[in-house]
Amino acid sequence: MKRISFLLLLFFTFLVSVASPQAPVCRRHRIVTFDAPHAGTAAGQGTFGFGIIRGNWIMGYYVDGNSVSHGFLRAPDGSMTEFDAPDAAAGSGQGTVAWGINPERSITGYYVDTNNVGHGYLRDREGTFTEFDVPDAGVGTGQGTYATTINPEGVIAGTFIDAVGMHRGFLRAKDGSFTEFDAPGASQGTWTDGFAGLNPAGAIPGFYVDASNVTHGYLRASDGSFTEFDAPDAGSASGQGTWGGSINLAGAITGYYVDVNNVMHGLLRTRNGSIIEFDSPGAVQGTYGSNINAAGVIAGNYWDANGVSHGFSRAPDGTFTEFDVPGAGKASGQGTVPYTNNAEGAVTGPYIDGNNVNHGFLWIPQSR
């Protein structure tokens, strides 16, 4: 399946303290696995659980046997609704991708047409689609509009690629009007995050790339003002830097940075602007902070010495619970890959089995 670079990145605090080695916290939990009914079973195909909201409603997409993407919504009882944007094409690498859901179960994302151009869409709770394009989005192959997140008010944010191939941010108001934006220091593009990349206050976190190919985090406030930030230990060479990602109601942001040795580490930026750097205890090849919920719990993944991915849930006090989905592969590039968590701390994402096929999972923490 075709991928746009900003989506691969996933693609979206106090004084600095790199987390000291500590044992994972052992808590009881329950894991449910699932597959969309029409998901493909070849390498690179399968089911990608992406966004989870209160009550364990899960949104995501699946890739079928022809490598076409389709959206889905999974209810708490396990039933699934599959959907496609009306104008989505049905060729390999085309189709419909779901990236954002709000508490009203309105879903946003993008679809790819017959010319391989991306377009945004909004699917409301009743299943009605509104398709849209940012005014300055390009219409060439690989260009277009890529909606990534929707807040409770129905405001949508995302990234668009213009006619010269530049990635830029956008905000779509509930009335359908657009605001386009670029981070002040961006010379090679501005990106937004998926799922929780726009909070109810209208704040948008993300990252931009400067003229030296170094990445920096940013926070765009509802008034349009920008605050740029970097993790203290982030590298400053090409391909290194800081990636801002998910934001919660309090304004705390998680993401990651790449250090001078090209190793990835998680980060938490508090609402006052201070940054905490962290590593999951079992991490050897890197830690990625993927999503932060309203309580400040961070979900993400880390890689061990063999390049296998494992999931974690990091509590606000800095303790970690590491986990693996049964059936996850144990070779490099396989394993458990959490994407998002909800207010109750439940986590969803895909796991990659020994045949490199993707499957959805739901990790539910249990009290002792």
C-alpha cells in the first residue's frame, strides 16, 4: 500500500530527566484481538486499529487482498462496520484510510482517487460522507489533502501537499472553512499528528523540518500563534531532532526525539513547556511516545535488541507497563505496535505476526 511520508512518521514536562532504568510494572490486563472481515492475509495487508474513544469504540482501516484500504468502526460488542468514501478508487495503494474519531463517533481521514491524489473526508455518526479539499492542495500524484484528526466540536486538522510537493498544515472549521498554516521555521514542510492531534481548545501539535533537514516540534494555539520546541538531548544533524505528536485537554504533548546517535526516545512536554525525556525499560533500539490521554497516561512502543516492537503504557508517575499481544511476531519489524489510548487507559493498534500480516488488538488494563 502506498504511504505518504508524514503518515509513516507517526505520523503526532518539567526539567529534563532521561528515565532511569526501572522494572516494568506488572498489572493484570486483558487483550482482545480482531480482524476486519475482508482484511487481506498477505504480508503488509491486514487490520490496523488506530483510534480508540471512551467505551472502547475503535476506528481504523484494513488493507484487503488487493492492497486496497477501507475504513472500519468496531463497536464495544466486537461488531464491525466497514466503509469507503464515495469517490475512493479501488486500485492497489488506493482506497480509504481512517485516522481520526471524536466522542460523537464522527470519523475523518483521507481517500485516494484514480489519479492517486488524496482527499479529506468526514463521516458522521449516521454514515453520511462529506468529501473536501484544502484550497491550495495539489492535484498531482501523491499530492492532495490528508485529514488526520477531529476534535469534539467537529473541527478537523491535517496536512496537505501543495502543487510543489510541500507539506503544510490545515484546520477545517465546522462550517467547512479552511485555515492553512506553516510553522515559522519550516522550509521543508509542516506536519500534523493523527487521532489526538487537535484538542478541544483548538491547539495543534506537530513537527516541521528546517533547511538543514532537522526536525523540530511545534504547538499552534487556537489564535494561530506558534511555540516551537526541541527536546534537550535531540540531535541537530540531518534526520535528527524532535517530533511533536498527540495532545490532551490539559495541553500536554507526547512524541519522540532522535539523538546524536540516531536513537529514538520518548518525550513528554507539559503544558508549562518543560520536557521530560523517557525510555521504556526494555528499550534497546528506541522508544516512541504515540498518544497521551486525558489522565496523562502515554501509550507507545519500544524496540528490543532484535528490532522487535513491544507495547507500553506509561503512567503519569513515570512507571511503565510493558506488554505483548499473543501471536505477535518475534522477528525484526514484527511485534506489538500501540497507536492510541482512551480516557480509561485502553490501548489499540496493530500487531504484526510471524508472516508480517497486521491484526488489530485492544489492550484493557485491569485493577488489582
